[in-house]
Amino acid sequence: MKNKILPLVLGGFLAGCAAPTTKVSPVSVAPVPELLPLNLYWNGSDNYTSLGGDAEKAGYHLVRTEGFVFARPQPGTVPLKQYWSARRHDHWLLTGDIPKSVAKNGAYKFVRIEGYAYADAQPGTAPLKMFSLLRGDNFSTATAQGEKDAINAGYGFRRILGYVIPLPQNADTEGRTIYNARINGGGLVLKGGDRFNTPRTFRPPVEVIIVAKTDSTNLRMAYAADQVIFNWERDGQQLRVDGGPANGLHKSGAGGIPPGKFVTIRWVVKPGGQAIYVDDQLRFAHAGDYSNLDRNLSIFPAEGSQVTVKSVTVRQLASSDFLEATNPPPPIIKVETVSAAEIQNWIAQLGDPDFSRREMAVQQLGKNSALALPALRSALQKESDGDRRWWLQSALQQCER
């Protein structure tokens, strides 16, 4: 029997020593674009929207997952480029090249491409919005909470960078969903040597939620152990735990699940222990060292059973960090009436050598969008300088918003 490997789909997620090992034969599957979580990090002064490989080592703390981006270019996508300014201590995520004047004044340097987002809105996508503070901090968000935090902290909207795959609507706000596979129809049927394998590994603390059933015996899963067995063929009521820190700590009366019925298995694994629940009932708990665990999740049958997987969700458990304002919000300039000349003056100010004056001009044009929009569109049609066009487009998006 050939092995089925289910690739990541975003939604809309060994027996005891007497049992023989089943040989698994992989088969080719149609390639599915790989999606990666785009996370927002915060270190007390800088917001950093990134895939996050180096964030925690650099002293940043996870705030939330903003959405998912493609790992490689896809039709209709644009690269999300990461820039860094040591002078301003600021990460800046952009599409395209950074404005020359900003790169020069802020000493920004290109770091890497984080991933790829859609250039235009697609069904089921969310806008990745860029906000900035006059003191120079920039960050990007695709969630309602992120936008709310930005506005409350005095950040101003600048532009839409692209469109990302949003988090599932039912994602738990106490953690971040990092893997979510939902199978349409009756579910993914596994038999013989078939396996459901996640395409990536996970490190604790995580919560794994599996909705699955077995037609008879042997619903098996592997992550914090080489295998945990429900409905073991030799004793259906004994929960088997083979491998890992809890190796051999089998538990009588904890391994039975009703054949032919979907159950929800929740597997919570933290650096200091693991716990397994079935339909919210605690079946197994163990205190031990799981801090070095970094492996895929697998679900599979054995000894002639047929297992059906309906959904798999993995959440990264983490403490919540919140965006805080380190500077008071910039002053709001009240303008009772404006003239066409003032609009043109603000448009001209978009090319000012002083970065803060450009930011202020964007704000003022946005507050007077009725007059500013036609003037900005006319100026954009005539402008050929890439730097100026970038700022004109920023002001246009502020007005349209």
C-alpha cells in the first residue's frame, strides 16, 4: 500500500514492542504552494513583521501571527522585502525598493525577502497594511487587532503592501495557529501503510488538535512520542505510549475511543510536560523534558485498521505581548478650510528632504481627501521619479482610505 502524505491546506486543517513495524512507501503528490506564517514581533521600541527565524534570538517577543505568505513566487504575487536601519533601530517591510531619500537619510539596508503576497485583492485574502510613527518606526499588520493597536499607539496608515492569507476565523486568540488542515468531504482515509504527515516540524509549547476516527482499532499518532495508540489491538482500553520522555508509561483504562465515531484529540506539549485529552477528558499527563522536541506530527493506522482524519490544527502557545507607544501621538493640526494652493503645497512637501515633513504632508492630504484626490492623481500621472511616485501613492492610499 502506498503512502498518502497530505500537504498543507489552509481552511476553508508503534504499538508495543510486540507489534511489527509497518513499512511506509511514499508516493508523488501534486505540488501545493508552501505557506509560511508572517508574524509580528516587538522588542519595546521596534515592530518587526517577519517569518521570525532570528527574532527571538535578537530579543524580540511574539505578538501574533498576522497571516500567511507564499514561500516562493506565485502568479500575481510580489516579494515582501525586509529592510533594516541600525541608525533608527527599525525594521521596515516593503514591496519593491525603498525610496532613495529614505534609504539615504535612514541608512536602511536590504536584509532578505520574507515571502510573497498577492499584489491585488483575491477571494479569501486580507490586506497587509503598513503603519508608521513620525519617530521612524514602521510595522505591517493584516489583522484587525494589529490595526487597532497601531492607531491607539499613534501610528499612521501609509499604504497597503499586498494581500495575504488570513488566519482562520476560529483561531484561538490565546495562541497563534501555525498549521491548519481541514479535509473536505468525509475526510482523509488512511489504511495499510498510509500516513498523514505535517510538512513541517513544531517545537513546544504547542497544542495539537486532531479530529479523527478509526473503524475498529489502532488510531496512532506521533509527536511527543514515537507513537501513542488508541484502541490498541491487544488491549483496546490501554493507552500505549512508546518512545520519548514518557516511553513505556502506558495507562490502563485511558486508551479506548468509540469505533466509527469522530473524536477530538487535544495534545498539549510544553517544554516541561505533555497532556492528552479526548473530547475534553484528560487521558494522560506526564512531566518531563520536552524542550528539545522538534519534529513533524504523524497520524496513521495499523494492524488492518482504517483511520479517517477530518482536521488537524497546531497552535503555538505563547504569552501575549502588546504594542505600546513609546512616544505620544503626533499633534493633530486642525484645518478648518483649505485652498487648492495649500493642497499643492502639501503635494510639493512630499519631496521635502525632511522625512517628518513628508509624513505630515501625507496626513494633511488624507484629512482633505475630497480636494487632494484629483490633485494627487494628476501629479502621479505626470511624475516620473520613482521616489516621488512612492510618496504620491502613499498619499493617494491615505485619501482613498
